[in-house]
Amino acid sequence: MRIGSKGRTATQPDPETSLDEPEHGPLRRCLVSRAQGRREEMLRFVAAPDGALVFDSSATLPGRGLWLSADGDVIELAVRRGVFARAARAPLKLPQDLRSQVEAALARRLVDLLGLARRSGAAISGFEKAREWLQAGRGGLIVQAADGSADERARFVGGSGLPCVVVLSAGALGKAFGREHTVHVVIAAGRLARMIELEARRLLGVAKESVSGQ
């Protein structure tokens, strides 16, 4: 058998891009860094039937997943190094600005989850009303607009001790609440709060700027 440059036989898969690991269990391995992470914290891509690379924001599309850490620099490295095609063992058509597309998809997903929380009664916006939830111990997560006043954001959070995510613009955050803009949101403790925090942190990792205005 022919031996490759790293001492592998020609029939052995490249360990940097192998898809041989079973796609089950709680952990996934990043194609670029090779670090393992919880599947809900990572980014999943799939190859569409037409050969296009698709970002699967909810990790539910059919097909074998191509996983990356939720890091914008990792996405750009994956594109430059051609790791998606090597992992899929087939040519793939990539969007011109994959990182921006992933950021926009994550921002939409976050706004959708915030809207779901509002409609289900698990979220409240506005300085005074949201502070009432905090004081009553109803909060599980604070979400604030990144372009809001830093002093006001700090005054709102106070000594609540709750996790706080700051990534969307006031305009984007307002969309979830049917308003022109919103700066302060409190999410009730529970599954939705955990999902929103995870999505916000994925978006923070990918975003090119500190404020996502999608």
C-alpha cells in the first residue's frame, strides 16, 4: 500500500476531516480544531443533493453532519482550507460569505426563539416590567441590546446574579416583541431560557461585530 505524507495508507481517511465517527451521542468533533463539544453548542452543515453546502441552524436536516465550533474564525479557516469538501469526499459549492450567512441564520433563530418566549408568556420586555420579574424571582436569563446604554444595562442587571447575553441590536430585539426597539428582556427560568442562552452564545462566537442587527 502507498503511504501518505503523514504516514497513513492511501486508503485511510484523513483524521482532520474524517466522517467515520458515528453521528450519535452528545458530543461532536470540529473539523478544523478537532476539539469536541456538545452538539447544541456547535454548528452543523450538510451537503444538499445539488452539492451546495447548507448551514443547518437547528441541526435537523437529513444527511451526514459536518460540524464546526461556533467560532467565526473557524468558519473562515474551514473555507480557506477546503475542509468541507475533504470531509464530504465530494466537491461542494460554498456561499461567497459563509460566515455572514451563518451569522444571519443564527440571528433569525434567536429572534424566533425570543418571539416564541413572548407568545408563551415566558418573556417580558421594558425596563420597569422586566425589573419587576427580576425582583419577583421569575427570571432565568437576561437579554439586552448591545447598542443600548452600557450604564443603563448595568443598572438594570444590578445584583441579579442571572446570566446575561448581549448580542442583538435594539431593533433586532424589538422585532421579537412587536416594537421598534427593545433594550431589556427577561426570560423566565426553564427550557426556553436555556435554548435562548445557547443560541445567543453561538451567535456571539460567529458574529463579526459586537452587535448583530439582523
